[in-house]
Amino acid sequence: MFEASVKDCSECGVELVDSLPEEIFLDEEDLVLLTSCTQMYEAEIIKANLESADIDAFILSQQDRNYPFLGNASAIKIFVKKDDEASALDYLKNIIKQSPLTDED
């Protein structure tokens, strides 16, 4: 329950709003799976690289952080908007080519 008299977040100071604008909501149909990873740091690196190229990226992790001893059997998925799919794939291929961990030259 929210207090009507509270206008700002007590933790970060950001002004509170009654509702979010429509443009920030995405339908599942607006997104495509770009790639998946087994480690969160890999997904964060890919996301940061894509966003540096003005490509919005979204991470969906299905790993259970409460039971890390069970292993990393679940994938961490990276999604992009359908409109950005081609440029995101090209960008991802370039990242992989430039990676010092690959054998490609």
C-alpha cells in the first residue's frame, strides 16, 4: 500500500509516478532470442556491448541463485527487439571474431 502524501522514493529520491508510459512496455512478440549464455557475466558483457551500439538488449535468467551448488544447467537468454535483430547479430558476430578466446582470425 502506498501513502498518497509520499511523492519521492525514500531510498533514491526519484519522483514517484501514478503509472508508467505505454512506450516502455514490450510485448513478448516484439522480442527475439539473440543468444544464450551459461554465466551471468557473459550475458552482461554482451548486453553492454550491444547497448554501446544503441541496440536495446534484455536478459532473462532462469538460474536459481538460491541453490548455486546445483550447477548452471539453466540458460541465461539475451533478447533484442525484432527491429534490431539483424544489426544485433552482425554486432555479436564481430564481438566473437575479435574475442581473444576464439581461434578465428
